[in-house]
Amino acid sequence: MPLKIALAQINFLVGNINANLDNIATAAIYARDQLHADMIVFPELAITGYPAEDLLFRPDFIEAANNAIYQLAERVADIAMVVGFPERDGDQLYNSAVVLQQGVILACYRKQALPNYGVFDEQRYFTAGTLPGVFEFNGHFIGLTICEDVWKSGIIDATKQAGAELLLTLNASPFNSGKSHQREAVVCQQASASQIPLLYVNQVGGQDELIFDGASFATDANGHIVFRAAEFKEQISVIEFTGNQPIPSICAPLYQEISSEYHALVLGIKDYVRKNGFHGALLGLSGGIDSALVLALAVDALGADKVEAVLMPSRYTLDMSNEDAVQEALALGVKYHCIPIEPAVNAFTGMLADVFAGTAKDTTEENIQARCRGVILMALSNKQGKLLLTTGNKSEMSVGYATLYGDMAGGFAPLKDVPKLLVYQLSRYRNTLSEVIPERVITRPPSAELAPDQIDADSLPPYDILDPILERYIEQDLSAEQIIAAGFAPKDVARAIQLVDRNEYKRRQSPPGIKISSRAFGRDRRYPITSGYRGI
């Protein structure tokens, strides 16, 4: 019998069960009436959004989530729905998928493989299921799996042995660079090994530091991709079957290096602002490359009318920095202000003059400048209800090249997981869409401009040396000896590792930021602040 299954690649809001329920019902009705689908499949834990974290410990939250399943069954008829939800059974909680049809629960499957690495800690909340999930629908025997299940050998094969002729997998798989290629390769291999067609639906949207990229897809029984949804966009698509074989359809482009990272950052800003109810965003625009990129990302995410830029020159700010900042603001069509910080700096240094008497100038005076800027930006954020975006990048956060309560002050850090070298690549990519970042911003040596003739290279190894060292130490957990053996100078390795090790306290106080690498600061990398460990 012919079969049409819709994949609902939808953006959910964690914790808002009623809104998620409405979105699910609306999508199901659309798939039924407009796409003539027989069934629609939603992502993992769609009812609650993913990840709900310790909301899952709240009995009232779990009760509402379970009640929502019965409400959904009553609201939508004439199309089967496969929906992820946290299933309470006695004192156990399961990450489950329920199949609803005509107000009846046809089947319920409990996720067997609970990831507990990186950003995942599902074993904190859930009990693992033990049985395969297979149900009959319109003459087809359909298997169910959830996310990590398809990464583990044996689960798909056991589901097929239980009678499944095709497989549905519900996912909330976060984005990082290149992961979508890895994801497809693993799933295609599993489908091919078990000789079973597979439909993979993935969540889309930003949730705090995580980005879900969508890119839902379908494979035939030989593991060949026959359909792929777009990255970073909501999309409801129908896969048609002849017998148990999916009919090939449109395949959207898969991950493209740099452009995909750029669009992930845009989505992260857009959803953080939207889902948290801010009126827009603002940032300090220095004339440097980091703030230029953040401004472009914010405008692409929110629109120029929702973004403001603030120039805050000091006595050390070069004329070309101000000129470039104004040029960027004009090119992107955003409102901008110029608020010199000299009066505030003079006030603070005057207040501290007696206490500082007899001491030499050092980074203290530099930090006062940065903190004056932080106060100005936070005041504007408070007054206008706009999210303050910080502009520091991963390289700076790694080594502590940032000022607490100064340039680190803010609510969200778009570049927190973006190394400096990638900042340059993303900036050049953005200029291929429309030229908004002046060329000399990209080519001039980076500087904090907190002291005369200051450049980053005065304090740090050059970024083309620093970034590869940081990647090896932070993301790959290589030792100093291994990094030196890869060809890096011992003094550069020692300097970088020492800075990383002693700046955990700064990173712990930084705003949340968007994860795009295999290992970001935050949920991915949890090091103690007080520690006797030293990497060198």
C-alpha cells in the first residue's frame, strides 16, 4: 500500500509545552491537508524541546508533558503522529517516542542508547529502554529509534529482526563543524548493513549555546541518500514510498565549510534574542574585525532596525578605527552612537589617584578603560531591553586575553567558540554576500587599543601559531609533548598552555556563546577553577 511520511524539521522552545504542542498540531494538520501525508514524524523530545536539562527533575513539568500527549491525540485526527516526549512510568523516566492515530496510542518506544559525553548527559535523567520498537501501520511494519540508537551497533539490526521493514529515527543532534557529514556516513552505513530504509528527522534552531542544524534526510535500503532537507531552516517534507522503498526526492546541499558556520551563528543569535524576549541587540563597535563580524551576524539574524552599534573611542583609538566602524555601521544600515570614554576614565583614575600613588601604570589602567565601556553598554542594554552581544573570540577566551566586567560584559557571546583565524575566514565569506567589512579591518594587525601602539602580538604568539596549539590542547586533549612533537616551538606551547590553565575563572564568568566546534567552553569542557593540574 502506498505510504507518505512527513518529516517535521521544526524549531521548538524548551520548556514551553503548550507552544510546542500547538506547533506539533499545526504541523500535523498542514502535513495532512496540504501534503496529504499519512504520517508525520517529529524530533526527539519535541513536546518539551531539547535539551530540557533539570526541568526534567520537576514532577509538574513531566506531568504536563505526559498530559500533552493525550491532548495531542484528541486534537488531531486522520494522520498518524510520531512524537518524542519524556515518558514517566512509575519512578522511572524514559526518553520515548509515541505513535498516535485517531486518538489511540499505537506504540511507544523507549530510547536504548543514552549519550553521556560532550554536551549530553542523558543518563542523569533517563532510564534506558531495553526492547526494540516496531508497529504496524497501513500494512507496513515500521521500526522506531531515537538519535544515539543509530550510532550504536546492533540496535538497528535488532529492530529489523523484530519485524521492521523501514525505520524512523527521531533526533536532536546538535551542529558542529563537519558533523553532518559524519552523521550521514554513520547512518548510511548502518542502514546499508541492515538493508533497511531509514528516515532521519532532526530538530532545527538555537537553544542557548547549542545549534540544531536540521538537515533531515532519508536513505534507501542500500544506504544511499534519497532526500535531504535544508540546513538551519524549518521545513516539513514528505517522503513517498513504493512498497517499503523511498522514492528519491530533492536533496538540499549538505554542510559547506565556513558558510555553514556563518549561518549557524546567525541562527544562534536570532533564536537567543527571539526566544528570550529581547527587543533587539547592541554591541560595542571598535573598528576591529571581531566586532565588525558580530555586527554583520546580528544584522543578518535580526535585521538592521533591531541592532545598534556603539563607538566608544579612547585617547588610544586610532582615527582609522573610528572611520572603519562608522563605515561598517553605514554599510549595514544600523543606528550608531559615539560615546567617548575619556571623561569616565579620567573620573576613575582621579578617584584612584591617591591609592595608586607611587605605582607604575600597567594593565590596571587598560582594564579601567574596558570596564568603562562595559558600564556604558550595559546601561544601554538595560534601558532599551536589547541584548548586549560581546565580541571576544575563542582564541582570546582560551588565553584570558579579555577583561572581566569590561569587554566580557554582556549577555551572549556569538564568537565564544570561533577561533581568531576563523573570524577572518567568516569575515571574508560575509563580504562575498555584500561588502560590509572594510578591507583594512581584515588586513591590519589586531589590537585592543588600550595602550599606545598596542597590537595583540605584543602579548600573544601570532594567531596562525596560537590557534593550532589551542585546538590541539583544548579540543584534542593533546599533551605539551605531543604538541611540540607536531612541530610547534616549546616556548609558544608553554606560553599558550599556561594561559589556558590559569584563566578558567574568567571563562566560567563569561556569557554563554554559540557552539560550532567539536569542543566548546561550557557544557563541553568542564574544568575545575581551583586545580593543581598544569598542562606544562
